[in-house]
Amino acid sequence: MQKAESACDRSTVQNAPPVCAAKELCKSPVNCIARRLPAFIDYLLAVPILPSIDIKGIVAVDFQSADASVVKSIRQRDLLNCWLRLYASQQALPDVTDYRPERMDEERPDLVDYIVDHSTAPPRLIIDSNGTRMASAYGTTGKGRYLDDYLGPILGPVVLPAYHECIARELPTYTVSMINDVNGRVVAYERMLMPFSSGDGVTHIIASLKTISEDGGFEIKNLMRGHHSVPVPKLRAVIDRSLSYRAPHRLAAGDVVEID
């Protein structure tokens, strides 16, 4: 049974610092009281998500404009802030080899690497790692396979638009879908995609996948393959605002702090 994240991990602290090993680290404590809260979906901005037209095999959907605060998981926010730091310093897509978050090993089970194949239109994605969470949710590992083949005709139209938007906009995307596990518990499946470039356009994507249920424990095995229900999109956003990173102020040695 998968354990739900604590309320501390779901904090909406807006100015939480990044955890990134590139150049300098900035840390500050996050204080909160662990208590049961309503599902965060309740206070996300409701935006209608309606299928549109089909162009070259891509089902067009609406993505709302957002900044990093749309991401509710502290750990996903840390990963995104590290990406933003690299992006802000170069004003261009970072190279995937420069992306070194401090907790990369901790997060690895929830991460999936992709290589973007631009030889077709639309581009296709090759799964380049064995994400433990993805393998559990989908029932099998997919390394070396094309993502569209791995997903199949049922899940593809729900999942792929976020990847296509990430590639087309060259910006991170964040989606939340709701699905029932085998026991009928409602689970939120959060997917954050970060684009990277080793040449022209998006050449790599790193996906961070998180699951949480307000019911507490849930069954992640075959969560996306049970076909008891199709994932229902609740939020689709492209992170295209406030694409800058400002390190929090640090007191220098000898600074005087006045306390009233």
C-alpha cells in the first residue's frame, strides 16, 4: 500500500528555496503542523479542460498559464526551482547534464527520463530509464520503448498532450489527473515535465511523478492499467510566468540583527 504524503510535504509555501547542487545551495526550514487537510485540488483554480481539434495525431487541449506556485509538492517544487535557476542564468533551455538537484538519488524512483525523437511529426518520446513509480503504476517497465506505444490507445490521448505541450512551448508543464485504484480509492496523479536541450529544441525531458490520496493509503500497482476508470484531467498548466530565480537573502558574518 502506498502511503500518502504528509501535510508538510504538501505545503504551499510560496518562497520555498530550491535544492540544487549547481553552484550554490540555499536552504531554509519549512515549519508546519502535520494535520489532515482537504485535498489540494479543492483550492486550485478551476479551469475547464476540453478536447479541441486533432492536428497531426495530437489532440489539442487547453493549458492554463501558471507560475511555479501551481506545483503543490515541495519536492517537485525543489526540482522545478533547480531547473528555473539554470534557465534564468542562461535564458535558454538547460543541458540535461547540468541538472543536478541535491536529492536526485532520493527522487530517482519518481523520475523518468525521455529522449525526444524529432524524426517524426509529431515528435515521439523514447523512455530512457526505469522509473519505479511509473513501472508500478503501469504494470511494467518501459525503458527503450516509445512512450505512445507504451501507453496504448486508451491512456495516450490523456497523457501525451502534456509532453507535446512541453516540447512545443519549450517550457515545463504540470498536470493533475484523478483515477480510482483497484479498491475504489480516488488518487491524484501529478506529473511535472521539465524540458532540456543538447542541441536544437527540446532533446530530453525529465518527468517527476507523484501520487497522493486524501483517503490515506492506496494501491499503486497497476493504477494506470486496471482500466476500471480512465484518468480524468483536473489541471493542465504550462509554467510560463515568473521564469526567474532569486536566491533568498543570507546574512553575512558580522551583520547586526535587531529584534524588537
